[in-house]
Amino acid sequence: HLALGALIIQLEYGFSDEETALMIQENPYLQYFCGFAKYEYKLPFDPSLKWTIREGSKYEYKLPFDPSLMVHFRKRLTPSIVGEINEMIIKNAEKEDSNEDDGNSGPGGSPETDGTLIVDATCAPSNIKYPQDIELLNEARENTEDMITELHDPKDGRKPRTYKMQARKDYLNMVRKKRKTSKEIRKGIRKQLQYLERNLKSIDLLLSKGKTLSPKSEKRLGTVRSLFEQQKYMFDHHTHSVENRIVSLSQPYLRPIVRGKIKAPVEFGAKLDISVCGGFTRLEKQSFEAYNESTTLKAIIERYRERTGTYPERVLADKIYRNRDNLAFCKERGIRLSGPALGRPKKNEKPDRKQDYRDICERVEVERKFSLAKLKCGLGKIYTRLAETTESVIALSILVVN
């Protein structure tokens, strides 16, 4: 109860982990929401308690939990568990709505298709620095210098040379220029690649002598090696794209998602599909890879049928969902997929402009859900660092929307 309540409070108000613990400590209504039996604020001093803020010698303020536990809360509430909770909320709300009905639900028997399903995709950008090749290489070089310091033992003799002062100078001379030609950029990247390659060889030599890195440094070393291979490939082949491109050393699972928007043509974070039915939102898919959202439509429609027992009467979706495969799938099942037909318009065919206009107006509902989730429920910028906690925050954001 406390774990779920704390995460909902954090997304609802936009608090950090520390602020969430402090606000729950201060406010009785937040403690009630989190399932506390009584209001707890001041307690007698207990030196065994970890999470305290001292106030004199007799009394102290006690936090309800250590702020670092928020990470474990997010790990515990996986996207599948959050999805089950979301379904419980929706079913409870639909049950209340059905109880308020007059009972005049029309003739008996369920039609083959019923209801409206709205689908769309967006990106949940993560809080990372805009990736540039020379910035990533410089960060990787600094990380390898720290690893060499960690592996080196003064008893073994002289520390391997890293030329870090010269490398830092070359990097600053490059980034401080307001206007850089492509030739200068390429020269700066080449120098950083040479420094990084030298450091990686020194690390391999130290590791071959039996030295060991900490698990955190060993994980970062694997990321640095992958980054070096990608940057070396792009430098040698005069290209700016590579498969599974790393855009952040601290979050190597993130990928560039091309959205084509004027404000942000490319975003760096998870891509997700949602569906809206009856005013309620469901998270249908999320991935850190740039998948084509049209491939998810069939699965979304089948899940709708599992929930309701019928296919939707109509599906309101973007133009990208209207490929031949999806159109044939919907036609076989008597589903109307919104939008014009593919290809050249037929002769003597009059489009139903009122219906098209109505579909466009009603499809805006999914855009309102995105706006609410990004402005109010934490989907606009994801601050978590781990892949599993990022997925949990995205699922929780959709939960808070409902």
C-alpha cells in the first residue's frame, strides 16, 4: 500500500524521491492515502532508526521510509503488476457506471462489433544530455582514465600513460568554438578515438595481469567498448548512423526515436502505444527500440475482444496504421478503420465528410491523454536511470492518468 501510494504521489505532484518521503511525513492526508493507521510526525528519539532528522535531544522527525527505497518500490511494481492494477481501476469504474444506468440497455444479444477504440503512439523522453559524438567520446575517455587508476597498484611500478591533460585540452579547444567545420569536427573525433583506444589497450593489459574492476566499472567498461566500436565504424565509413546506437553511457539501453515533430525531430527514450476506450487509457506496448507502431494494431484489437467479447465497431488511428495488412484484418472482422482508402480515389465515389470530420474530432481524445500524461503525470520527462524502473514509471504514468 505504501509503495504504490508513494509512487502515485510522486507522479501526481512531480516530487523527487527525497521530497516524496518528506511530503508524506508532513501531510496527514498523504499518510491516510498510503494506509497509515494514525498520523505520525514526531517520535521519541531512537538511535537505531536510520531515516531521521534530528531536532534537539528528546524528539526527532521520522521519515516514513528511506528515500532510496523508492527505487525498490519501482522495481517491485513491474509494468505487468501496474497493468493489473490499472485493469482493476477501470473495471471498478465501469461497474459503478453500469449500476447508475436505468437498465434500458436495448434488445438482448451482443452484436459482432461494438464500441470505439482509439490508438496512438508517442515517446517518453528521458532526462539525458543531447548526445554528440565528441561529448560521448570524452566522457568515455574520462571513465577509462578512472578505471586505469582503479586497476593500477603503485607497487607494480609506473602507471600507464593516458595523456589526459593533452586530451582534455584538445576536447576543450574543440567544443569552445562557436562555429566548427566538418573537417574540424572529424579531426576532434579522431583524436578522442585515439586517446580512448590507447586507454582500452592499457586496461586490457592490466586485466591480463590478474587485476579486477568493481562490478559497476566492469559494466561501464562493456558499454565503453561498444561505444568505441560504433564510433570507430562511423568514423571509418563516413556515416552518422549505426545499429543500436548508444546515446548515453549511463543509460545505454536508450535509442534515438525519430518522431518527425517540428519541436523535437528526434527524441531519446522509450516508445509506447496506448489505447483509449470509454475514456480510460491502457498501455498496450512500450519498447526502447524504434518499432513501427502499425505492427501493434492487430494485438491491440485482439486484446479488446478478450476484454469485451466483441471486436470494436470502429478504430480511430493515425495514417501510419492504415497499411494493407491492417485494412484487410479489419475488413474481415467488420471493423471500420478511420481514414481515407489507400490509392487513387475511385470514380463516382463520394467521401462521407461528416463521418471523417467526426472521426478526426473524436480521435483527439488520445492526444488529450498524451498531454495530460506529459504535463501532469510524469511522462514528459523520465528521470529514472535503470531500464526496469523507467518501464515501471511509464506504466505508472498511464495509471495516474486514469
